[in-house]
Amino acid sequence: MLGLAADRLRDDMNRLLSFLFHQGILDEQFLQLQQLQDETSPNFVSEVVNIYFHESEKLLRNLRSLLMDREFSDYNKMGIHLNQFMGSSSSIGAKRIRNVCLAFRAASDQNNRAGCLSALEVLEHEYCFLKNKLHELFQIQQQRVLAAGVRYPMQH
């Protein structure tokens, strides 16, 4: 019975991953990240992604506070935050977020405040969507591990 549940959960994981790739939300970098996970680090991907989420929330707050400042004019500072966001998004395979950052960066390079505000709204939306979908993926993965009755190597 446990094997059937684990198979069903694996299918759910594969469907969700397929959706995320088909929609351009993730790219092959996410698969490369998954390949680094093994028995010695069974939570590697979720740990890396959680660090990404933590850092991204700081970057989003910084970007929003820069744009909400009435006297804002430091587009170079915004560009630094966007470069960090693009780099970390690329490293986990968050393709759509990286692409939104590129558009945001183009608006920033043109000192286009309205374009930056619009891009920030899209960025925050895409970020929340990605975060929800990856949390869903990790929950399914945890359920699958439990359903499969994974046994960890005994320590000697």
C-alpha cells in the first residue's frame, strides 16, 4: 500500500515539475541543482531554495523601499539589487523571475520610475507564484519520502 502512495506522489511531483518547466517558470538549472542532492544531503534543494527565498525577500523589500522614496534617483543602487536577484534566480533555475529582472533592469537603466514600479509588481507576483509552487513541490517530496518508508544508513 505504501508503494502505491509513493508512486502516486512521484507522479504528482513529475506533473508539477513538468508544469513549471512547460510554463517557463523553471529551467534546466533547477534539474542540475536536484542532481546535487543525494542520501548524504536529502534536503539540499529545499535548503538552497529556502536561502534563495530568504535573500530574495530582502531584495524585494530593498527594491520597494527605493521606489517608494519620493526623492529616489539612485538607479545604480537598484541595478545592484537587480543583478543580485538575477544571479540568485539563475542559480536555482528561476527562469521567469530572471526574465522579469531583465525587464526591470531595462526600465532602471532608462531611469523609468513608472516602468520600474510596474516591473516590481510583476516581480513580486512571479516570486509569490514560484514560492508557492516550490513549497508545494517540497511538501509532495516529503510525503513521498514518508510514504516510501525511506531508511537512512545506520551510523557506526
